[in-house]
Amino acid sequence: MASGKPAIGFVGLGAMGFGMATNLVRQGYPVKGYDVFPASVERFKGAGGIPAASLKESAEGNPYYVCMVASAPQVQEVLFNEQTGIINVLPKNSTFLLCSTVPSAYAQSVEKELKARGRDDIFFIDSPVSGGASRAADGTLSIMAGGSDAALENGKLILQEMSDPKKLYLVPGGIGAGSNMKMVHQVLAAIHILGASEAMGLAARLGLEAHTAADAIIKSDAWTWMHENRLNRMLEEDWNPGASALTIILKDVGIITSTARLQKFPTPLSSTAEQVYLTGLVYGWGPKDDSAMVRMYTSEPIIKVNSTLSPEETSRRLRMVTKLMQYTNIVAAAEAVAFARHLNVDMTQFYDLVINAAGGSKMFNTLGATMIKGIPIGVAATGDLTVDDIVKELSDIVQEARDLYTPLNLATAALNQYLVAQRRGWGKEAATSIIRAWEI
Amino acid sequence: MASGKPAIGFVGLGAMGFGMATNLVRQGYPVKGYDVFPASVERFKGAGGIPAASLKESAEGNPYYVCMVASAPQVQEVLFNEQTGIINVLPKNSTFLLCSTVPSAYAQSVEKELKARGRDDIFFIDSPVSGGASRAADGTLSIMAGGSDAALENGKLILQEMSDPKKLYLVPGGIGAGSNMKMVHQVLAAIHILGASEAMGLAARLGLEAHTAADAIIKSDAWTWMHENRLNRMLEEDWNPGASALTIILKDVGIITSTARLQKFPTPLSSTAEQVYLTGLVYGWGPKDDSAMVRMYTSEPIIKVNSTLSPEETSRRLRMVTKLMQYTNIVAAAEAVAFARHLNVDMTQFYDLVINAAGGSKMFNTLGATMIKGIPIGVAATGDLTVDDIVKELSDIVQEARDLYTPLNLATAALNQYLVAQRRGWGKEAATSIIRAWEI
């Protein structure tokens, strides 16, 4: 190796994987890449990569291996297929980085199967990534890596090449911990993606001009990273093909709800979002951008709305939209924090990850921090928003939206959580106490 | 009056009202009918009714008045419109039967407004009906009538003419009690209508032949009146126009959720059903039969499925469908019983009404009875289905459906309730203990 840098095998040269692999090439690593699509391998060759003629060939002799295929069943094939799998080809004491997003239970099953097949010499790291194709290509991803200390020590070099130095999280808890960390982040992502559509759809049904509504949301306590990110695609209906297809968030939310079921943990908002995404899929919207979900709420392009409202009425209705979204986001924050805590996720890392990534929201960043610190039980401080306050205002908003026949999947599920909290006697407590509904 | 029977004014000659009014004509009453559609008045005249040239004319001089318009805003116009309303035309001490389905809070507002306008001489009865157009025409409706003892005494004659003798419920509690009784019945109706679509949609996605699945449901613990009633329309896609339009159940479920919000009472399953109905409305399905909702779950007609499954696999999948529906129906029963109890509805009447009407289900009829009697707290009796049992089986079913990308709005909302019950420590208790999730 002229560069002196170790050789890396790589499988999965899709949008993310191609960027990750070519970044490693640019950093001077010999990278031998494989993909089921020969055209992707050719493209990788054109970018300076070493093409592998087979999956096995991509693994042979390389001390590192990065797996960036799309799903757990694909990972299973890559590693363990009797004919084509790499389990018996990976060199002794090599390091295997599983960067695909998979359920933590699946990552743990890989660890067990490696051992059962006599390959616990492999340093295995559970290290899903986040940040999109351009950060993949820049080597500035967020990475959440879990594994044994020895494995993390061995893999650190490659993890650092792929990530932003501030966004490489070495997650305590061993295999599964990285996947869990990504998953609890995706709780917020999955809810906020639909929430952006729900809020913008409601705004359109209320006769609010789309840019006006979007600006109000961005400047308010309703802000989410996802809303701001998806906004242009939603306004321009730029969703064929999708920059982030409905099927992708559907895969992620499926990991959340399936893990929640294994954990016997309720995730009412994630589950509500999943059902709406599945309905979109039945209508054939799978390949569309996930911002196309706005059309679940309104049958016309939101950009077509020309407001005829008075300034006073505009202001009142903008408040309806932002408050609805804000109060929903509090419940989203509670669901994510409660689930993270249930899974023994490192809460400091979790918070730091979210506020710098796609799951961020004004409510998570502020009230989420309070929820993580622990909620003081008892009557809210003067000036604090209480559960009773929210029930009152949110009920009125939901009713007015209902009079316009607007679906509000998330907001009604959120209101239900507030009502349960109220019935359990927490009405006079701060809104953050909603998290207790998830606790025992 | 040759017949010796008292004269009746009548407004609202739609599908239900026309049947009710012509039944009264056939019983020998002089009935003066009005409708905003002149063609309906003409048709009523053809059936022996007395046409009224105006709303006011329909009321003048008649000791009884029946109002069967579609909604609370229409009732408000009928009674209180400054120009055309009948408030000052109704004879002194006449009896006004409000048979429209309205929120109980609205019925109570009518009582107040009559008093405020100096018309508390009117014997006012809050008496919504149920049973469909053919029973309306036969005079065998279910009627839930509330009001003062004097009003009920005065109105009984007419109520009896319109109802099946066994299905006339004189509901204690005054004005609003009749509307509440109908509403808590509709909790079951609204959930079971969507539940029929969800179960048949899942069956199709599982590759089960539609008639086979329907027969299994009807013979099992999953039976609901609504599934059996909607089945043929669903199989034949006979839903343009709808025998029971989506907009009708949407109105009813809106009364449930708006009343629940006023009461600060959570209704997660009704609310979930409402959101799915609203999504159907966005797609323009409002005038279709509500059984068209099955197409939210599968993109092809369910009748087109030709099973290629082995007998064993058929049997396993039929069990998935029936158990999913049964476990959802237990939560539906709990939501209805809990809400009825919260509203101080007479529980004996409520049970009797439901089991003989469209809200009936095997689970309500059996476990609902236990819930009404009161749940013994503590470990379930041997052989009883526990919350833990249901979480285990329902989680597996939901996961398998998810692997097929089938939405399951109600079942996942129901599973959430079971998970909450489990987390609250009721896992070893009988399934009926799920009702405690609604209690304080």
C-alpha cells in the first residue's frame, strides 16, 4: 500500500454508500467496493475505487470492512449467505463496521451468529450513520458507534474519516447501542416529517398563504429541523423522485415500532405517523419525497392558497398552526426521551446528537432538556405552560380544524396523551410532565 | 280531525325523515311536512302527507312537531332563524321532538334558548333515532328519548308510533341524555365500521379469499354487526352512491370527539377512526359508502384475491385476522363503556340498546357486560385472556402485517392501550381491565 493506509472492503454503493466510499478513497485508502448493481461498481471505479468482481472479493485480505446496504435482510445476506456471504472470507481479527440502519436486536443477533460460527475474532462495530449523501461524501456524517472497547479502538480510525469530529458518538452499551441511539433520534425525525405536512396542510385549509405560514413556524416555538428542511420540496411539489423517499422514513419508523413492540413500550406518536405513511404507500406514494404527505391533508397544492384574511384573522390562524405544532412537538420530545431512557441510552449523548441533527426542534432543544434532567413533580412554576393550559388551547384548535374537515393525525394523538395526563391528575403540572405517561 | 288523532308538523323529509313522516301518515295522523327541497315535499304529498308551503306553516296549529333535519346548525335555523324559524309559531304547550342526531351540549343549548325566549311552555324532547330508512318507514326504529317527565309523557304517543316497542328507551337525565345515549352507541358503530375495513383489508393483504375471511369473522369472537352489515357492499364495491355515506359516520364520530373534548375525556380509538375517515374525505370519498374505506388498506378489490395458501396457512392467517379484530373490539367496548359511565348514562339501557342495534359485537355483548358490572381488580381467573396474552399475540400479528406494509390504524391504537395497561401493572389481569386506562 503506497499510501501506508490500510485497505478497506465496502459493500453498498448507493447514494450514501457511494459518498462514504469515495470519501475514503480521497483520504488515500485503497477501497475495494461491491454492489449488486454493476453500474454502481463501474461508477465507483471511475471515482478511483477498486472494483470487486464479487462480494467475497470485496472482503478478501482487507483488515477493515464497511457494510452500507439498505436493510437488515440485506446485511444478513452479505454476511451469512451460504454461497456468497463474506463470513469465512473476512481476514482473522479484521474490523467489520455495520453502518446500515437496522434494529438493535438485529445487530445483537449478528454478534451472536458471528460467535456461533466461530468468528468472534472479528471486531464488530454497530455504527449507523446520519446526515445525508452530501455529508457522506464530505466525511462529515454523524455516526453512533457501539461495540466492545477493543473493536471501537480498532475501528476509530475509519469512523473518524467518515464523520465530523464533533459528531462521532462512541456510544456505551456494546452492540445494539449505536442502533438504539440512531433509532431514538429517528423517533423525532419520523414524527417531525409528518408534523411538517400536518401543520402546512392545516395552514392551507385555514386559508393561510404557504410562505407566511412557513415563516411563522420557523420563527416560533414550533420550529423543527425537518419542517425547514422539507419546506421547499413541499412548496414546489418537488417529490418525483423523492430526495428522501417515503419508503426510507417508513423503514426507519418500522425499526422504531418493531423495537418498541419487542420492548413492550408504547410509542403512540411514532405509531400514528407510521400508519399515515403506510396509507401513503397504499396510494403508491412510496417513491415520492416524504414531504408529499402534505397532500394527505389538503387536495390542492399548498402554494395555490391566496389569502383573503384580515391581518387579525391571519395572526389568529397562524397562532393556531404554530401552537398545534408546538404542542405536538412536546409530546414527540417526551416519546423520544422516554423511549431513550427506557433503552438505557446515554442521555447526554442523545441530547447532543439530536440538537445537532435532523431530529432537532425548538421544543426538544428546550423542554426536552428539562425532561432529560428529570421532571420536578408537583405544581408548575408561575408562568410555566401547564397540561391544563395545553388541553384547553389544543382542544379548541383541533375542533376548529375539525369543522374544516382537516385530518390532524398527530395533533389528535398528542391531545389524547395530554388528556390522559390530565385524568391522571397532572393537569396543574408543567407540560413536560407529559413524559410521565410513558413511565411506569 | 276525522281520525281523532292529533296533527303533527314535520321538517326534514330525507331518507330517514320521509320514512318516519309517511309511517305517521299511515298510522292515521294528519302530518304537515316541510323540506328545503320542494321535490321532497311533493313526494310526501304523493304519499298522503299534507304539504307545507313554508317552514312556519308546517308548525302552525299542530300540537306535535318532529324535527328530523341533518345537523345541529340546521336545527338552529329551523327553530331560531329570525325570519323563518318556528319558535314563535309553535302552539302553546305543544310538544317538540328533536330526532336529529346532535351533540348533547347542543340539545341542552336549545332547552336554554327556548327558556330565554319565553317558550318554556314547549314540551321539548331530545330523541335521536337509529335503525336506518326501512325501519323508519316501518315505525320500528330504536329511539333514545330524554326530557322532563311531563314532556316524555306528552311525547310518548308519537315516540311509540315511530319505534319498535322493545326499542323505545326513555332515558333518565333530562335533555341531552338521549343524545348522549345515541352518541355512546355510535362510539362502537364508528370504530366497528372502520374495523370491518381494516380486517377485510388485512385479510386481502394476507392473500386470504374474501368470502372465507368474512365467514371466519362472522363465526368468531371478532363478530360485529357492522362487519356483517357492510360486507356485501364491500365485496361488490357497491358504494356509489353510498347506502350509508362516509359523511354520515363522519358527522357522528365528530359528535363523539367534540363531546369528548368538552368533557376532557380521551377517546383514542374513536379519534383514530375519525382521522382515517377525514383522510378518506380529502380523497373525495365523502359520498361513497363507508365500506369503501377498505381501499385505505389494499389497492385492489378484495374480491379479486384468489388464495394459493395451504389449508394450514389459511387457518393460521384467518386466526391473525379474527384475533386482531377481536382484540381491537375489546378496546372499542372499553372506550364506549368508559365514556358512557363518565357521562352517567344509564348502563342497563345502554347495554340493552347496543346488543340490539348496530353497535353490537361479540366482545361488547360478552366482555362489555363484565366491564359494565365492574371489573374485579387483581389477577385474572384461570383460563381468562390476560392483557399480557393479548400484547404477545397482537404484537406478533401487527408485526407480520407491518412486514406486508398493511396499515392497521385501529389495531395499533388498541395495542397501544394494552401496552399502557401492561406498563401500569395490569398485565396479569383479565383483558377487561383495559377499561381502567380510561378511568382516573
